[in-house]
Amino acid sequence: MFKINESVVYEGRGVYNIEKIDMLDFLNTNEMYYILKPVCNDGGTIYIKTNNDKVSMRKVITKEKAEKYLDDLPKMTGIYDENDRVRDKEYQSVLKSCECGKCFGMLKGIMHAQKNRQESGKKLSISDDKNLQRVEHLLFSELAVVFDTTVERIEAQIAKLLQVA
């Protein structure tokens, strides 16, 4: 069980703080809910049953683990299947899982595809662009919380590591 004021990553949507753990006034139920507030955007409050096993929610990674991911990023294998449908399905699975290592692989795969396409005068597909935005939001907001910095600084650091600036 998570605690009040803990930062969590919720189902590929981003980083949230657990504001309260309580029953909801507006529902006629005795079930307890996590009341989540977004950390890095102005999105709305999310309510999740504390006993919901179908939701992917985890604590924000440690600073040590984040540093290790960043150190490993340049030599990490990117995730990018040439088949659009297979790739999109894989990316949806990665985002839902919130697994940091896979998210970094997805980010690297799309960023390298973007760089290659730009060099040949093309743009990313709409689907890849949307997935890139989602994984960037997820990773950059988590790393910004972990390192107590801005999303923009994290974005610049990762671009430098991947040499795509």
C-alpha cells in the first residue's frame, strides 16, 4: 500500500502525489481510494481504489536507479519494430507497464528513428510522434521529480546523451 505524500507513476500517464487515502464523499461506497494529484502538469485529480490490482502504479524510482539508467542509456538497445502495428502495440504495452527500462528503450528507439527520418527529409508518423510525446512526458516528469529539477533540463540531458539535440 502506498502512503500519503508519496510520489507514484500511474499507468503511463505521469507522476502523481498521493494527496489522500480516503472514502469518496460523492460515492455511496465503503471502499478506500488513493486521491492522486499530478506533479508536472495541470491535469485533474485521479481516484483509484486501493485494492485495484488491474492498475499499474509504482513508486518513483530512486536517484541511484535513475543515474544508472542515464549512464546505460547511450549503450542501451532502442525498441523500434519496423512493422507499424507491432510497434504501436508494443509501445502501448510499455507505456501501460510504466517499466522504466522499457520506457528508456522506447524513447531511444523513437528518437533514433526520428533522427534518421529527419536526415532523409521526413517526419515521424503521427503514431510514433504521439508515442514519443507520451514516453517523454512519463520519463522526463519522473526524472524531474527524482533529481528535483525541471523537465526542460532532463530533456536537454537526455538529448545530449543520445546526441539528438
